[in-house]
Amino acid sequence: MDQWVNLFLANENAGASLTALENLKEQVVNYVSNPAVWTTILFTIIKIVFIFIACRIVIKIANKALEHMLVEREKSPLKFDTRRTKTIGKLIGNIVKYVVNFIMILMILNQFGIRLEPLLAGAGVVGLAVGFGAQSLVKDVITGFFIIFEDQFAVGDVIQTGTFKGTVEEIGLRVTRIRSWTGEVHYIPNGSITQVTNFSVNNSVAVVDVTIAYEEDIDKAIQVMKETVQRNYEHNLNMVKEPEVLGVQSLVGANVTLRTTVECKPNMHPVVARELYADLKKAFDAHGIDIPYPRVVNYHKNEKGE
């Protein structure tokens, strides 16, 4: 008797499963073949494409407007620091891009029926947790803002922070990118920048020391130096003021050191110094002024030991 009951129940379950499967299949077919569903999907895709294109257009318009504002400030009779203007322009452009992309993501999620209120509330809670857990990230962002608004350095400046020295290529919200003169690119978190030396704010000074032999005529050597640096100044665009020949700097052993200084454009003193060294060497050779260098003198004794 029990066997017949179990067999009956199994047949009933099988029939119920088959009916449920048929119902599910019928629902899927009805959903797929429903024109209203495809119309809704098509409109959703069109809206998403429209939102994406609109956000891209907004970013381009914002960048063009920002470039136009920067150009107008450069043409203004009031003089603004172009370094700082360029840096702030890049920062504002990045902020606009991040904000517009964030709004675009929210609008796209809204098209899929995702409610934004719980999402924003959850994002606020997550942001608070991240703020406590990622203090170094918050420190980097805050330090980046202070670097820009205090004008510690800007894009295009040559700076040194710690062991890194090079040209600033970008100041981001979190990191600063520096390219050294040998081509290496360093990414430095803003929060780790505690001390900066900026070589591009003020004019630099090239100091050129030339050593002559102790037996040479000092007045003649100084006159040759004055004429040489003056000729160099007439065609050297990196010099801001006329070179100043200071005269004798030191007497060490058998050498006399003559010094000349010249004010140059920011961070151009190595270039100017190299050119002056080359011109002074040629001028001293032309006037027979001896520049000391190590010499080897050989003495040959005769048979008498003299």
C-alpha cells in the first residue's frame, strides 16, 4: 500500500515540476516576444549613449572655456604668474573630468532602475570609513591643494625634493610627477613632500673661477677676462645682467684664481658657466696666459752624476 502512495506522490511532483517548467518557459517567451520590452531596452540604450556623449561634450566645452580664460588672463594688462595659472588650469580640468564622470555613472545606474538615495548614503558611509582608514590618501590630497594655492612650485619648474630633482610635469590631487634631466620619471606622493627647493622662481647666478699661473700678469688676465665675458654677454640670451669680474678670489700654492659672476635666467647658470669657461680658455690661450695643469718633468743625470 505504501509503495502505491509513494509512486502517486512521485507522479504528482513530476507533474508539478513539468508544469512549473512550462510556465517558466511560457513567461520567458512572452517576455522576449513583448514589443514593449524591446522598446524599453532600446530607449534605455539610447539614453545611456546620449548621457555618455553629453558628458564628453561637457568636458570638452569646460576644457575649451578654461583654455580661453587662461589666454585672456595672459593678454590682460594685469600681469599674472603664468606658471601658477597653467598649474591651476590643469588641476581644475582634472576636477571637472572626475566630477562629470561621477555624475555620468550615477545617471547610467539610474537608467537600470537602481535607486541613487541608498547608493549615495552608502557611498557616504564608505567614504567616511575610507577617510579613517586611508589617512595617507587624504594627506596627499590636502597637501596637493596647499602646494598649488601657496604656489610652492608649478608645472614646468625645476625643483628638488629629497633626493629627487627634475622638471615638474604634473601636479595631481594625489601625486606629483617629476622628470629628471636624464629622462627618469618620478611619481612622488604629495604627502611625502615636506621640503622643496625651487630653482625656477628667481634668477640664478653663475660663478666662474679660472686659475692662472702665479707668474702671469694679473692685470692683463683680468682685462682679458672682462673683454671675453662682455663679448659673450652681447649675444647670450640667458644672461640677465652684465657679467661682473670680481678679480682675484684666492692665492693657493702656485695658482691665482680669478672670479667672475653673472646673473642668469632661472636655472640657466650651468649653461652660462660652460660657455664662459670655453670662451675664457680660448681667450687665455690666444693671449699666452698660462692656465696651470699637472706637468711631468724628467731630469737626466750624466755619467758624472750631475
